[in-house]
Amino acid sequence: MPATLEVECTNDECELDMFEMHYTYDMPDDVGLEDFECPYCNRTDTLHEIEL
């Protein structure tokens, strides 16, 4: 099963609470959270993985 990553945006001015990213099997192994940006506020430095 491909990886699923739950992410939160900690930007106080952003309205997005959390979102899930579902990878495909073709996603390179070295892709990480730092390669993405918040789909709402477009910042990259405020994304954090939610550890379950």
C-alpha cells in the first residue's frame, strides 16, 4: 500500500487545519514533507507531519 502522510499547517493566519497526502507507488523514496507546500497559504516552512 502506498504511503499516506497526515500534515498540519501551523501558520496562525492559515485556515487549513490538516490534510492527508496519498502517494502513488511511483513516488521517489527521497520525497519528503519539505518538497510540498500548504495548498491554502502556499507556505512550506509551516507544514508538520502529524504523528499518530
